[in-house]
Amino acid sequence: MTGRKIQTRNPRTGLMDYQFTANSKTDIRQTCQKLRAARKNWCDSGLDYRISILRSFGTALKDNHKELTQALVQDTGRLGISIMEVDSIAPSIERWVKIATDAQEPTHGVSTALPFISYSIDKRPYALVGVISPWNFPLTLALIDAIPALLAGAAVIIKPSEVTPRFAEPLRAIIAQIPELKSVLTIIDGDGETGQTLVDQVDVICFTGSVATGRKVAEQAARNFSVAFLELGGKDPAIVLENADLDRAATAILRASIINSGQGCQSIERVYVARPIFDEFVGELVAKANKVRLNTPDIHAGHLGPIIFERQADIIEDQIKDAREKGGTIHTGGQIEKHGGLWCAPTVITDITSDMLIMSQETFGPLLPVIAFDKVDDAITMANDSEFGLSASVFAATAEEAIAVGQRIEAGAISINDAALTSLMYEAEKNSFKLSGMGASRMGPSGYLRFFRKQSIMTNNAEVFTIDQFDEVNSKP
């Protein structure tokens, strides 16, 4: 069966300049069957073997970074972050290797209730893991799940976003250089329909994306009794207490809100500031925002790349329009600009009301609504007034004071006197609150161990129980 043709837009030029063919349902089923067959040898060959193959993959990525980086630049319209994505994979492999090495020994013990029964608990990897990755960090978020799953002994199939499909071809070419890896790691092409087919073929599905799509993935996985790990949206708040270092807070919040043009689930999207310092903070933030430059027309200059996904630009524009119509004051930016592709400058907004779209919907763009608070309890209540609970930030004179506030925020990762540290800190495990995700943490040891089921082996070292021991004649009231 011939696959569907899908057109893709270039975010820098705005032109539909790339076409690819989606894998058919038959293709996907046959690919998954091959991966399952190859996976047994991959698993049985042991951890040291898998480590050596994945290290070879890291080396191949370094040696062939040019083509992969160029494809990512075409996909996302940005240069520096694309280079960082490629360069970060080899170090991430070493991080996962250490975690896997530390976790390989089985657990042994003796029953406290029945001391003549000993047990051991070993880990049995799932056979086939599917990864549906998003468009904002195409390479990083394709491999953040794939690498630990492969180390665990699973085979992996990745479906990148149809918004950023170009990097898949050079990545396939790199994988093809390592036959042992090629047999257990495959990338397929397609869109939502392709993802639907994939969910039915795997034992575990790792999905990064919107809440709406994540809910569909979880429901479909549940019908199959397969496992779903979901990393979903955020509406991350920052709280700035009266005694905070304002320059530090403004610097960190601006960076965390607009880096990658705000296209990150951990971006700061709501800023709550103590009223006595509100005007001064807004002044600092506006001054810093005014120094930020769009990365156009020269890709080698400027801070902010284009909005990658055209539909996201519509959401950003709707939120700006809604805030303006409801009385919001826009201090910087405030519009979607067309320079071939679609761009948005940092947009600081005050005079915010709770009914504005910008206060409830995920933005995924460089918008900074700033709200004054009178009491810390009020700030915490407003920060928690969201269906999301991914991460948050707190700024105060001391770490202790900021931590005390952070512990009351309903979010999985709290940055203290900085912002969006969860995007940089892979060792710290966290669980998303509310609609921001589901399942075990993809960070730290949990990010590796979630790809195993536990198997207990229990040995009775004494006489077995007889059925006569359960005769009711022996029961006494």
C-alpha cells in the first residue's frame, strides 16, 4: 500500500518546501514484527554489549554531525539550539550508561513473615517501546526516551512530528552505520494517523506533546493494556518575593520564558511579583526584553528564531489580541511578525485579568504576563490555579525562604532563584502534577527503570504447606 504524501513548511521562509511519504499501516506492523524478532538477541547479549553499541552511536553522531545539524536547522529555523541538540546526545548516553550500570544487580531478601522463604527481584525489559516525539526539540525528545529503553534491552521505534520531519533521514543514515543498532532502532515517518497505528503495535508508548493528544494516546494504550508515559503541557508560574534580587529574577525569568522563542513546555508563562517591587521589576523586565533581537534575516545573529509551527503562531496571536481587548497593557512586542516565516518578539503584558486566555491556555511562545500580589498566600493560590503542574520557579533573598514557598506549589519541578532548571537538570527525578503528564519520571534512575517489569523468584527452603493445614477443623474462634 502506498503511503500518503505530507507537505512540510519551512519555519524561516514560510514556504512548503519539503515532502515525505508516511509509512503505511502494513509498513508499521511489519517493522514492529522485525524489531521484536531482533530484540531477543539485543537483550540476551547483555548490558555491556548494548553499552558498546550505543557508545558507537554517540561517536557516529559526532562524526556525522554536519548533515544532522543542517536538517534540524531546516526543521526548526534555529542554529545554536540545533547544534546543542546534536552535541548533547553523546554525553547523555554516558549519563544513561552510569545509571544502567548502577542498577543492574537484582534485589535479594528473606520474608519477614515467613523467614524460610527467600526471594530475588529481577528486571525484565519490555520488548518494544514506541516514541512519539514533538516538534520543539525534535532530536532531543526523540532520543531522551529511546536511549534508556535501548540500554534496558528493548527495541525502539520512533515517530517524529510531521512538523519537523527532515532530521529523520540523516539520523537514519547514522543508525545504518551500526548494523547491530539498526536492527533494534527504527524511525518511521507520518502524522497523527501514523501515531495511532504505532500505539497499537508496542508494549510501551512514550509521548511528548499536547494534553489533548496525550489523552487520546493514554486512552488507546489503556484499551491495549499497554503502558503510556506522557510528558504534556505546562503553564509554569514564577513567584518573585519582595526581598528577591530583581536583576537576577528578571534575567532568569526572561531567559526561561523566551528561549527557543518560548517553545518549551517548561517555559515561564505566568509571573507573580510582590506589589511593593512590581513596577521596578516590570521596568527591569521590559528593559531586558527590549534588548532581545529576532534571529532574522541572518541566522548567525539575534536571539529568537521563528515560531516553528504555524498553528502555534495563531494561538499566540489570539492570546495577545484577547489580552489587549480585555484591558491588558503591552509593553514590548505584541504582534506576530512576518519575515518570510512567523516571529514574535518578547511580549511583556501587565493589567492582567484572570479571564484572559493567556492565564489559562498554554502559550508556547515568548509572552510574559506579569501580575502583582499582596500576600505570599495569594501568589501561591494563583500559581496553583491551573490545570497544569509541570514546573515552577521562586525567587527570594534566601534559598530557604524560596524553598518554603516552592514546596507549596503543585508542580513536579521547582527552580529556586533561577527558572526552568528542569530543562537542564537530568539527574533529578520529578513527576508531573495534574494534566502535565502521567507515569514514571523520565529523569534520573526512574527514566531507565520504567522500561522494566519486575519479576520475583520466591524459594521455599522448608517443607511445603499441606491442604490439611487449611482444614476448617483447625480453625478456632
